[in-house]
Amino acid sequence: ENEKGTLSTQEVKNGYCLACETYPLGDCKLGVPPESLTAPQRTQVEGLEVAVSLEPPVRAYHFELPPPSIEDMRADAKRVLETLYQQQRVHCCTIDLEVLRSLSPQLRSGNWQAQASVRGDEIVAIRPWPSRQLGLAVDVGTTKIAGYLLDLDSGQTLAAQGIMNPQIASGEDVISRITQIGESPSAAARLQRLVIKALNQLVVDLCAEAEAKAKEILEIVVVGNTAMHHLLLRLPVAQLALSPFLPAVSKALD
């Protein structure tokens, strides 16, 4: 009778019932939607901006190549590396493989002018000049994830958003998640997939807010507490719950 007063006739016909009024007669499988597992929480991404000197890890350099000829039959990559040094005094040793795949058509479509984005001694992008360079900063917390999309050249924050860490459906504290992995090794991969999926969606949302494209992001920095760091990279976590609570690694990974 309680169900008839709460559920519609169609819902009853479809087999819906009130869980609080139902007694299982045998083994059964329960499906709980994610929104029922997580309590609504406010994600704060605002704060005071601190003025800092810009030292972006990726820098942009304009260059112009002389068109190739019978007298100059150097490979496109070699010509770019040598020209960057001649025109900008930038010494690069390597070009990322993905960049090499688009290098030749990019040079020709740009009439032999382009912008090289350099990280360390590696060219990580060749694009039309001028092109903006974006960076993504992410803080993976135990319950919340904050993301910031920035212009690497000006330091301006273009977009900021916060989302819930979907891992909280598997436990609101890190000990619960570590315990799950100890009981079921496959839980490590599942927890990693959850946060990676959330990060990918965060990138989509931030780019939409800033009217940017994901391919404009040339540098990503992700920080988090030791447990979140290890879960994201699928490093062993069992020792984090045991004295003396030592991490697998304590330095930044590139």
C-alpha cells in the first residue's frame, strides 16, 4: 500500500519498489547511482592572487626559414633546429615525435614562418605565429579537484573550476581507499580511471569556459597529497597506511 501511494502505476508495473519496504529472499545485486553516494559539497577555487615573476617552462620563439632548394637539401627538422639557434640563440636537441608528424605541412602552409614552443631542449609544438600557449594547474584533493587554465605568456588565469573527486564514492578518506586496494588489487586501476576521467572532463569544461582548445595546453602540473599522488600514478600505497608511512617517491615526476 505504501508503494501505491508513492510510486506511479507505471513504475509498479515496471518492477519498481521501495527499498525500505523490501526484504530480499536471496542473493541480489544493488546498483547505487554516483549522485547518491556523494553528498553535495561546495568546491572553492577562488582566492587571493599573488604576484610572481613569470618563468614558464615552455617558451615561444618566432622563426623564419629560407625556402629549400637544390643547394639546401637539409631535412625540415634539421633546418628548424639550426635556424632557431641562428635567429634566437635557442639550442634545441630534439623535436617531439607528434610535432614531427605535422612539421613539414605546417612549415609549408605558413610560408616558412612558424612559432616553436620549447621546453628545456625539446620542441614540443610548431604552430602558426603568433599562437597562445596555455598551461593547466590541477590540485587533486581527497574529496575535491581544482583546475586552473592559464596563459603561460602573461600569467593570466583564463578559467578556474572545481569538481568533486569521484573516488569519494569508494571512501571519503584515504585509509578507506587504501584498504580497498589491499582487499582487491583491481581497485587501484579503478580508482585511477575514476580520477583520470574526471581530469579529462575538467579540461573540457575549462577550455569551454575560456573558449580555448585542448591542443593549446602545452604544460600540465598536477599536485596532491601523497595518497592522491600515488593513486593517480598507480604507485604502491599499502605502506602509506603503515608506520613509518613512507611514500614510494617524494620528488616531482616529469
